[in-house]
Amino acid sequence: MDLMALLPIILMFVIFYFLLIRPQQKRQKQVREMQNDLQKGDKVITIGGFHGIIHALDEGTVVIQAGDGTKLTYDRSAIREKVAE
């Protein structure tokens, strides 16, 4: 009898896991892989919306060159996406 009372709550947690938590973890994993696979010359967009080309990389930072030649240093985690060329 007690198990039947807990069944709706358990079912709700299972639904939340498959609809919300699991897809979010999958997206985070894809972003981490993309950030780890960055290379010099890749076109990227930062989380702030800055578009540029990677000029240099090290473990934690990325130097991005703008169209006018300006170079800015960002944390690797600030890269939102890699633009297909």
C-alpha cells in the first residue's frame, strides 16, 4: 500500500530525468568536447557574442583575433560554439 502512494513521485522523478536532466548533461558533454578540440584557425563565437578566429591556445585560455587584427584573451570555457567554415 505504501509503495502505491510513492509510485507517482517516483514516476515524476523518472520523467524529469529523461526529459530534463539527461539531455542537459548530453549538451554539456558536447560543449566540453568542442572546447577541448579547439585548434588554431578555428572560427568561434564566445558566450558574449564575440566572433573571431583562434590565434593561440593553451590549457585554460584562448587568444581570439577579431577582423581588424585585435587580439583578445578568453577562458576556454567562454567559447560557446565553433562556426562551420
